[in-house]
Amino acid sequence: MGLEGRFDEEEGVVRVGGDARQRYHDSRGYGYPLEGNEIALAPVEAAHLLFRGDLEAVVADGDRLDFRSFVAREPGAGFGVQFLVYADLRSRGFYLSPAAEPWVADPPTTDFAVFPRGKGPGDGEVEYPLRVIGERTDVPASTLTESVLAVVDEESEITYFEVTGRDPDGTSASSLPENCAADLLADRVVVWEPPLSLYEETFYGQPLEGREYDRPTLQCSLLEAAYLAERGAIDLDPDRVCDRGRDVEGDRFERRLRVYTALRDRGVVPKTGYKFGADFRTYADVASVEELGHSELLVRVHPADYVFEPRDLALDVRLAHGVRKTMVFALVETDRESIEWWSIERLTP
């Protein structure tokens, strides 16, 4: 015998009696228990049971609603995209609940808590804290948390992104020479007769002579030059180099220099990411340029108040994946010396 639910508008849940607790909650992880065998379902849970034919109808304001009628009311903000993701993950064998009490104790600050396969809300383990958005919903950088971001596009296809805090570090050499002769040009610096180690071991600049050199004359970016000048490795005033950098690219130079400096100080070698549409590509363990492996990360630098568009986010992550790298976003605080690092990768649940 099929069961009917009753929409409790004040609580925003669908109440189902009869043997609902055994039928829906205990065996399949829907809803949370009330008194006796009654359970409360979130609208998205009730919609899924209606969709499957496990729940006959939901009564609301005297109307007996089937799946079509219930969904047409869109009961709750973001209901449409949330239902699509809920149904998709259920079809993949996951139980999931709204990330709220009393469905989940100590819930994550997302839309859903997705449990490991074979487990449910009573097992106390969350596989994925899940946030759901449509492709036209912007994502402020300040709202990023360690979670999975499910983006539903205009054709109802779903892309999952894993968002993880990242702490880049490496073992690349950091020894520098002193007071090498250098000239500041329009948008780069030439370092004359530096020791071989500046390029071959610590990977600064590019040889003016190309691959055939005895003692390379190095062309350095303004970022590299500002870092070297600040540490006395070249005979240029670091303020003068930074002023030129600001003339060339404005406030973006300051943000990128802070990220460049942080990476170098962590033993990571940042080089231009221009060919990949990023600010930097990075090498964690440079022993010598001759034995240089593939770069591991693509780093894009943004101010801390940046707002991501899901379409651009998808492009960045897809590109990084296509060249076997991980996309990392460095978010720079304007008035503080802090940088937040977030890696975002495609995920197949």
C-alpha cells in the first residue's frame, strides 16, 4: 500500500506516517524520525520518493500533489538544481541528506551531506560536503570551503568539482648570488654575467643566448627581478623595479609578486603560466634545469574578494586537467599578508 505525505508549511517538511520510518528512513536513509513511525522529509527527499513512485502523493493546502505538481511549486530556494543533483547521487548508490539538523549531527555548511556508499545518516561519517549551484550562479571566493561543488548547466548536466585547501611546498634550491649587474628595460630585466647556478640550479630567467651558452645572460621577468633585487642578488633598487611593475600591470603586479614571493619562500619555483592561461606554472623539486620534470600546478592569482563565474571555473579546471596539472587559486588579502590557496579539480563521485 502506498503512503501519502502531508506538507508542513511552517516547518518546511513533508510528514509521512504509517510504516514510513521502516520503509524510508531505516532501510534507505530518507528523512529523520518523529514520534512513533512518522518521519519528516525535506522537499527534495519527498520529490525523489514521488519520482520513484514510492510515495503516492503529498497533500498541501488541500491539494493532492503528484510528482509533477509538487515539483512545479518549487518548494524551496534552488529546489530545481538540488533535486537534479540529489537524484543523480542516489542513482550512483549514495545516500545523502540536507546538511542541517536534525538530519545530520554537526552538519557541514553546505547544501547536502553525502555519505559513503553503504552508509547513511546514522553512521556519523560524511564522504562529501556538497554545495549545489546552477551554471549562472556566481561563487564569491570568500565562500569557498573544503567541499564538493556540483554545478548544473542549462541542459541539466552536472559537473562535480572537489574544492580543497592547498599548501604548496617544495624542495627547490634557494641559494642566490650577490649584486649581479643588471639593467631595467621596459618590462623586463637583463642580468649580465650571473653565475651559472642562478639559471641552472634555481631556474631564474631565460638565457638570452638560447640553449647554447657558456655563461648565460638572463632575461628576467619583473616579478623575478623584484624578488632578486629585494634579496640583493642583482644591483637594482627593488622599489624601482616594483614601480615599473605597477606601471606595467597596476595592482595585479602587487598581488602576483606576493604570490611569487610566497611560492619561492616555500621552496617552489614559479614560472610564467601564460601558455596555459594562468599566472604561474610551478615546480616543487628543481634540482637542475637539465633534469626538469613537468610542472605540477597552474596558479591563478585573484584578490580575496574575487567572484568566480562557474563557466570560467570549468574552463580553468578543464585546461589544467588536459595538461596533467592541478588548478590552484591564490586569493590575496589586500590589507593583510595572508594568502589562501585552493585547489579545484574535477571529481567523479
